Amino acid sequence: MTKISKALAVVAAAAVVGMPALVDAQSRAGAQATNQPVAYGADSVEYAPNRIILRGRAEATQGGNRFRADTLTLVSGEGGDLQRAEASGTVYFVTPDQSMRGDRAVYNLGNGEIVVTGNVILTQGKNVLTGSRLVYNINTETARMDGAPRGAAGSRVQGVFYPNSN
């Protein structure tokens, strides 16, 4: 296998890393995430050992989920298994049920957490929650939003919730 074809195979496999909530969202839809094709794109792709960097309008999609940022860095461990995806620039993670937006995001495959930081907006239906740091666990579907640290410039966590809204 040539270095280029190996890099492209790693990119295709790594694109799955950037898709938090995939298994949950698609299992609710009756499909398994592993059976869905992964599409990715960027203005440029850079390969290095244990790291693939998608730059410029970087995007990975699988099923109804999308992870998009100015830059997506996909990091693998010693055995080639993907460990985390790091996104920077204007970051969006969108599922059929919700969307997250921030300035940076790190998705850890080991514990199923995505941490979104910097001017974070979480929406689900009409409901909106804003803050400076969001920790969302795709396995447990739990979320924690933090405001700016005490004494730091910024706002508190704020939200608008509509009863019976999806």
C-alpha cells in the first residue's frame, strides 16, 4: 500500500472519530453508525505519523451527523486506533436532534466526551443554551455548560427553554 493510499485510508477511518453522538443518533433512527459511509472534505489534507490534518472548510459527515471546522486534526495512538479529534476555528457539530457551536472542540473516543469551548451555543429544537465551555458525553447523553471562570471577563450560562419543545 502506498503512503498516499494509506493516508487516505487513515483519513476515512479517522473521519469517524469526528462524529460524536453518531451511534446514539443513528441507533434511534434504526441504523448502525458503522454501516453508514463516511464522507470528508477539506481544502487541503496533511498526513503525519499518528496525525491527519484537514484544513480549510474541513468537514466529516456520517449519516445525519456533521462535524465541521476551519481545521480538523485526527489523532491516532500507537496501534493506529483513533484516540481524539481536535477542531479549531469556527466549530460546528450537528446531529439530527441538536447542534453545538464554539471556537474549539476536542472529542475523546476513550470516554465519549466532546468538549466545546469559546462562545458556545447548544441548541435543541427551539431551546438554546449559551456559555463558555460545554462538556457533552455521547454515551450517556449528559451535558454540562459552564460560564466564564469567576473573575474572568465573559458571561454566565444563559438559556431559553420552551416547554414541550424538541
